[in-house]
Amino acid sequence: MRVVVSSLLGFAFICSTAWAVEPTPAPTPAVAPAAQATIATPPPQTRLQTLAANKPGTVPAASLDANGLPQEAKPLTAEQIAKNKAVQDAKVKALVKDQATRLQQLEKANLDALSQNQELQLKNDSLGVQVQVLQSERSAQMFLYGAATIAVGVLLGFLIASYVYTKRRRQW
């Protein structure tokens, strides 16, 4: 029994060293400390790449070079790190410039909208005044129509009354 347990433990230790991850080599002292902090690690694999990597005889598509041969993840050199940093700085500057132009366009559009808003407010005020004038003219016109109607009614009343009065006089 002891022999079986000890052989299983020994086999487990041997298998565990086969799965161990190799440590990355320490950077040389000639590399700047900033470059040491930015040493690139390979990107995390997706589930599909992991499944493809676990199959025997297959190589993930992301790790193939131009000749179709598998690439090994190598640490970046100081020149590559500086080049990548310069590319990233250029991208950031382009984004900042793009944002600045967009901000200027938005400010211009905002000023245009404000001036158009003021013009529309002035036009609305003038139309409001015109509506009030038309309403007062309409009420004055209705007043005149009413006065004319009363005048015609009074005149007709006098005419009818005088006609009736003269007709009664003749009968006597």
C-alpha cells in the first residue's frame, strides 16, 4: 500500500512540473525601467483559441507568422516599445485634435442655434403684437356692426311707429 501511495505522489509531482509555467527571463540592465514595466505579454486567448490549442496537431490562427509557421511570444525590445509608444502618442494626439475640431464645430453650431433662437423669439413677439392688433380691430369692427344694427333698429322703430300712428289717425 505504501508503495502505491508513494508512487502516485511521485507521479503527481512529475506531472505537476510538466504543467508549470516557465518564468519570463529578467530584462537586461540596459533596458530602461519604464521599458521594463511595459514589456508586452501575449494577449489572453479566447475560448476558441484555447480549444484549438488543446487539440493535437492544431495551431491557433493568431500565433502564425506570414509563412504559416507558429510564432513564439517574445518580449519586445526597447526599440519596439519606443515605436509602440510613439504610435500610441500619435493616436492620442490625433484623437485630441479630432475632439478639438468637433468642439469648435459644436460651439459654432451652438452660436448659430442661439442667434436663430433670438431671431425666432423676435419674430414670435412681433406676431404676438400683430395678433393683438387684429383682435382689437375685430372687436372694434364688431362694436361698429352692433352700433349700426342698433341705429338701423331704432330708425326702423321710428318709421314703423310713425306709420302705425298715421294709420290710426286716418281711421278717426
